[in-house]
Amino acid sequence: MTENLSILGCTGSIGTQALEVADELSIPVGALAANNNISLLEKQIRKFSPSKVCVYNEKSAGILKENIKDTFTKVYAGMDGLCNIASQNSSDTVLTAVSGMIGLIPTLEAIKSKKNIALANKEALVAGGAIVTEEAKKNGVKILPVDSEHSAIFQCIQGIKDTRDIKRLILTASGGPFFGKKLSELKNVTVQDALNHPNWSMGKKITIDSATMMNKGLEIIEAVWLFNINPLQIDVVVHRESVIHSMVEFKDNAIISQMGTPSMKTPIQYALTYPGRMQSSVKSLDFTKYNKLTFESPDYETFKCINLCRQAIKTGGTLPAAINAANEEAVALFLNGKISFLQIQEIVEYIFKNHKLRKINSLYDIIDTDKNIKEFVLKKFGCGSN
Ligand code: NDP
Ligand code: MG
């Protein structure tokens, strides 16, 4: 059970729900970090009294400092500030809920400071899985999944005696807003169409990833690192109702699934109360409200990113970091109206095919790959307008 929590990304979709959980379970909050949203952060400071906060944007950090002069909370800024929050003394758990690769360095900092990680920030694990898992092992800390599919799998495998008994993991996918559409129908979809997710209200980056299904590809890579499993033992099934959050099949073909009302508060709470459980404000699932649960195969021809990610983690080295970087930059370009929806996966595929593969010898190889690919994508694809 978490005794004191720090949150990186406290003003986002996961961060705000995590603070609701912390409030409901009376978990003290040691430190908080956001990028720019100082009005919400100020409210959080006044409610939770963390000893430190970081605002990544230096100018906003300066304004917040003035605005909370009457409190005891210290304000930090930039990457140093994020690392300071990640290593906050009083906390035993750091929830990583920033969006994107920016979370990798502070995640490693938290691990080196012997904090357990409640991991939502999948991009950090996708790009830096080799180093993150090795550091976690070295420092004897746990990486507890917050992503709903991975939390589901983690819950399904509690108590198993031998991980070799696992035959396959079955990741469920909602299918996103464009499920059932063909490439020709996706040519002219707008940012607004892509942000219109049927089941979940999330930050913009992951909502676009759900629309391209890159999110499911990133989740395959995330599962490889979290559960030390061969990517070929991970299947994806589209399950529109988002009631089954994922499943594990064992070697005797028995399948265990984790179900519940779709709410990120359940996996967030499990990561914070692990290995125990506590009462939750999430509604009990009423099975009679669903007269059927459906399962379909993803359309791998239309949504190419799923298999690109599977291939990338099979190849290894810097390839997962490279396609993650391509995707992050492409999503930003799409959200800014610079490229079309389908160009996102075209860019990911282009980098997949053209990346000069390197071995990962150190953190530098990952950071360097990320920076180079983002610069390249911006330069090559970022000049257009739609
Ligand atoms: P949001 O965009 O809603 O929130 C992102 C948070 O990170 C905000 O608090 C933002 O601050 C902060 N942030 C961004 N950049 C920085 C930075 N440089 N320094 C400090 N803080 C920063 O994202 P989500 O909550 O949706 O997603 C967060 C992560 O969790 C992602 O990796 C996503 O893939 C994963 N995840 C999310 C799920 C969901 O349901 N939302 C489900 C499963 C996984 P500010 O508000 O000031 O910009
Ligand atoms: Mg997920």
C-alpha cells in the first residue's frame, strides 16, 4: 500500500483521477508536477499541501511561485525540477502520468531513488524498456501498471506459480472512433473526428493513438517489458464494450479475464493499494445492462501501427524508440493541422522501414534516437498544412 504519493502529470486525465483516488483513500501527496496548467495546480496545492511542485514551463513556474506565497509548497521548474519531484524524499511511490518520452528521465530518477513506479506513461517504457526494467531490478523497486490492459493482466496473474504457464496475453481494444472504417474512408477525417473516442475521456495524444490503434501497438511493447513475454504470445482482440480489460490464457487453455465498469480509477487504485485492495467509488458492474459482449479481430490492413510495433519490439534495439518518436511528432503535427490523419501511420511506417538500427548501450542511445527522429519528421513532414 502506498504511504505517500508523488505524481508527474497531476493536471492531466490520469493525474486528476489519481488525486481523486488519493483523496478517497487518504493517501498523503508528497509532490506534484505539471507542464503549464498552474490554475489547476494551485487548487491541487491548496487541497493536498505537497511539500514540492514542479511546473516544467519556467515562466509559469515563476507566476505560480508568486500566487502561492502564502503556502509552504516549494516550486521548481524544468527537467531538473521534474527529477526533483520524482526523487521527493517522503514519497514511496511515483505515479508517472506525463504524456510522451519526456517522462523517461524522471522515471529513471524515481527508480534510482528507490521509489515504486505506478506507470501510466507508456512511452517511457516503450522507448526505454531495457534500461527502465534493468534499473528497477537493480534498485529492487516495483513497476506497477496503470494502463488498464496491463493492470488487468497483472491482476489475472496474481498467485500463479510459474510464468511459463502463460500461453498468451490477450489485450482487448475498444477499436477507437474509426473501428470498421477502411483506408478510403479515413482520408479526410478531422482532428475533431479523431478526438471523439467512444468509451474513454483521455488526453489528446493517447486519444489520437487510440484512433490510429498505435496505442494497441505501444501496449504490445509495454506488455513485453512488463511481463517479460515474447511479442508473438500477445494477441489483440477488439471488444467494443470495454468491459473485459484484458485476459491471460494458460497452457491448459484456461483463460482468466479481469472485468469491471470502464474507469481508469480502478487500475490507478490497484497500483496504489497493491498487493491489497480497498473499497472504491467506481460503480459495480451491472451485467444485465449489457445483453452481449462482442469480440472481433482488428483490421491490421487499415490500422498498420499494431503490427509495426510488434515487429519493432521483435527487432529490438533503438527501433521501438524510433517509431515511438515518429508517432509522437506525427501526432503533434496532426493536432496542429500540418498533416492528415493517415499520414500519422505513413510516417511511423516510413521510420520503421528507414531507421538505422542501433543497439542500446546506454540512455544516450534512446534520447539521441528520440531527438533525431523527431527533428527528422518535423523537417520532412512538418511544412504542409491541411
Ligand atoms: P494528459 O494530456 O491528459 O495529461 C498529461 C499530463 O502531463 C498533464 O498534467 C500535463 O501538464 C503533464 N505534462 C506534460 N508535459 C509535461 C512536462 N514536460 N513536464 C511536466 N508535466 C508535463 O494525458 P493522459 O493523462 O491522458 O495520459 C498520461 C499518460 O498516461 C500517457 O502516457 C498515456 O498514454 C497514459 N495513459 C492514459 C490513459 C487515460 O485514460 N488517459 C489510459 C492509459 C494510459 P499540463 O496539464 O500542465 O499540460
Ligand atoms: Mg490502455
